[in-house]
Amino acid sequence: MKKVNKPRSSTSVKVRTRRIFSETFKRQRVAEIGKGLVTVHEVSKLYNVSPQAVYKWIYKYSLNHKKGITQVVQMESESHKTKELLKRIAELESVIGRKHMEIDYLDKLVEISSKELKVDLKKNFDTGSWPTSTGSEDQSTIR
């Protein structure tokens, strides 16, 4: 007995056709994704392309998205906080700079005064008349 293959008229066979998208088309889709107009998933569904293919387009045609590069995403409030903190750091560095200049000025003033008076003011400065910072003597006199 010979087997005879019957044509399958009741079931349809889905033949996968190969489609080729132009470079311009791919660049346009990548630009839309980059601007946030569409997502990779939406492009994938709309043009019946795998997400992997869309990611290949992105890696090939996008300037900002390359393989192996980690992109840090943060909310606007975080970026606002970061800007404020950087501004605060700049202000504090400025204050430190001014204080450092003031200290340098006072050191130079002591040095010039020492030369003029012919006395080493740094060594001969009398600290005995100043109250101590521990405060133990003040507490004993109060009791």
C-alpha cells in the first residue's frame, strides 16, 4: 500500500516572509523611541518585529544607547535635589575659601606685627587671662 499525501485544505500553513526595513525607517523608529514618543514594545507590536530586532536597531543607530553602557535614570525630584546639593557644596567651598584667605591674612598680620614690635607674638601671646573652654572652673564657683 502506498501512502498518498493529501493537501491540507482545512488548515492554513503560515509562511514566514522575510521583510527588510530601510535604514531610514529604522533611524526614524529609533529617533521616536529616543524622544519617548513610543516604546520598544509598541514598535515591536506595530510593525510585527521582535523586540530583539528593535534593540539591535537602537544599538546600531542611536548615539545615546550603546551596548555595554549603563544609563542612570533618576526622577526629576532627584535631579533637582542633586542640583541643589551641588549648589550648596559650591557655596560651602566658597565660604571655606574666604575663611582660608582670612586666616592667611591674620597670620601675615601677626608676622608683620611681630617684626615691627620685635616680639614674637605667637609665642608671647598670654592665654592665661582667657577663660578655659572646659567650664569646670565655672561650675565649681557656681556651687
